[in-house]
Amino acid sequence: MSDLLSVTPSGLYCEAGGFYIDPWRPVERAVVTHAHSDHARPGSKRYLCSSACAPFVRLRCGEESAISCLEFGERRTINGVTLSLHPAGHILGSAQVRVEHQGEVWVVTGDYKTEPDPTVEPFELVRCHTLITECTFGLPVYRWPEALAEFERINAWWAANQSAGRTSVLMGYSLGKAQRLLAGVDAGLGPIFAHGAVLGPTQAYRDQGIRLPPVRPVSEAPLDVDWPRALVVAPPGAEATPWMRRFRESATAFASGWMAVRGIKRRRGVERGFVISDHVDWPALMEVVAATGASRVLTTHGYSAVVAKHLSERGLDSSPLETQFRGEAEEEGA
């Protein structure tokens, strides 16, 4: 019997259902796990995603995109294949894709995390026969500290910069990470501003009922703004641009799972690194694999070969799955 899902030149394909999951190229029917650029790409004729994900797919793929939505847990049958979406806990609206055909169940995780986050739907464990899991941080060195404690460190850094007369510029990916940062910092410390790239996704979060503190566009700041009192949230790409010059004396920090490794922080050239990730760390990855009950695990995005080897040594049928992407890049603030 052929695999229910297989890799083609256009990406992961369900031949029985006639749809792709997070395709690499434009296709007739694309099922999208979430709207980051390595999962949602413009040009497909039709998209299917969770209802909460749809605004972000439109931002990514264009207002004219033909998008159909599923509520989490709702089932849809396509050519005899039953498909449903389940919360992945990565960013708002991110989904795992459950595919069932003739009694066989596959789950594609997309990107996911299991730790609590007030800005996203909680991760849902989905049992299956074959699991396709991301491995962005699939090394034992990646173990996340408790998020609340890490946000306390961010607040202390911001307060210290205020005392030193320096503007606090906190960098994180504009969709998902920036909103998590906004929700976690102490807005009572001072005004919060944001780079233009952060504003659209932030408004889309608000529109879906996610509570976030007031945020002002940097471009609309008054001439007499006291920048050293402020926190500025920006995407990592803004750091090396003329945009930063308006802050004069500034302190830069990067919030990412990559900050768990000192060498990467040095390469980023930032003063501080805060370990806040929207992906599973090594212990959570291993826990999810075991809890799904999957007898076969295909690994993708990131350290896929390392994870597949480890799982094979534990007795599972595991191998890397070819992908054009290695996971969210360090520059994107995973």
C-alpha cells in the first residue's frame, strides 16, 4: 500500500484526497498549517486553513486569495479522505493536520509548542499511526526556561535601560513572536512602540479577541517622545537598517529559542538574548512523539536527521522527510 502522504516536487501531497499540505509551489488545493513564510506561500488556486489563521493567510498570500476555513476539530471529507485541523499552539490559528483514509491516520504537526501561551490556542495531542513532526530545535541542548521567569528578565532589562538612558529595542518575528512579547511584558513600565511590520499582525490578533497592551507606531511618535522610557518591538531584520538611528542610544535584545546557545547570540550581534520560543524544545518533542502512539515518525524542518536517528535507536520506524526548508531561520526569531 502506498503512503497516504508523499513528497513531490511541489511538496507534501495526499494523492487520494488531491490536496497538498504547506506546498512549496503554487498548487490547485493547499492546506495550510499556519501563515509563516515557510508554510504559506502565495499563488495557489485554493487554500484551506483554520478560521483563526485566515486573516494571516490573506496578509501573506494576498487579499484576493480563495480561502476556505475549518473550525478546530471540524471534519471535512475530500475524495474519501477525512481531514481535520487541531491546535498546534505555535501562533494564533496554527494547526496540526489530521488525515484519515481507510482506517489509517496521519498527523502533520506543522510548527508547534506545548507550553502555555495566552496569545494562542492550546496545543492538542492527536493520536495517529504516522506522525510528521517538525524538528526546528531537535537537539538535547534546547530546553526552554519557564516563560514567566524569562519575561521577568525582559522587564528587568527594560527597567535597567531606562535608568541608563537607553531605548530598549526587543526583536522577534513580526507574526506570532511579537504578539507573545507584547502580551508578556509589563506595560506599566513605560510606553510601547512597534515597527510597522509588527502592526498589521498585532491588529489581526486584537480583532480575534487577544488582549494586548496599547502599542504606538514608531513612525507616528511625537517629536518630544522620551525614547529611553519606551520599549520598541521590532523584527530582527530592522536591526541593521537606518530605522534604528532615531533611537540614538539603544540597547538591543533578541527573543528566540536560538538564544539558548551563546554562540548564536554572539553571531546575532545583540547585547541580550531571551530564550522564548514558539516551538517545542527537545523534552517536549520527545513527549509528544511518545504520547501520539505513532509507530512511524517522519521528521522535517531543522534537525530532522538527528531526531530520526534518536527515535530509530529507541525502536521506532523513523526517517527524515525531504523538505525545501530547514525550519524557521535564526534571522526570523523562531
